[in-house]
Amino acid sequence: MPGTHVVTVDRTRCMGSGICGAVAPEVFALRDQRVSVLVDEPDDPAGALQAAGICPALAITVLERA
């Protein structure tokens, strides 16, 4: 069953800092050490929301699922 939120990463904005993976490794990982990708949709969006708030490229969006 999907979580209550939809998490997306804008790969054109992502600069590969890795902060998201450090904050929420259950949600994010770096592919080829340059672009963040989703590992899994979280049941609890707290880590994804924190990562979105500190992403230096503003590449992460977390929205409530409709």
C-alpha cells in the first residue's frame, strides 16, 4: 500500500550533494554518485520532508497523496 505522501526528485535540479540520503537513507540514495533517486516511498514522510527542507538544489518535493 502506498504511503500518505508522494516524494519526487527533480533530477535536472539535483546536484548530488547526498544530504537527502544522509537524512533519510530509507527514502533516498545517490545513483552513480551524482543524482539522488528514490529507494522507497516512506510510510512516515518525516525524513523526506526534512530532506526536502535542507536540499541545497531544492530538488525534492513532498506532497500529500490525493
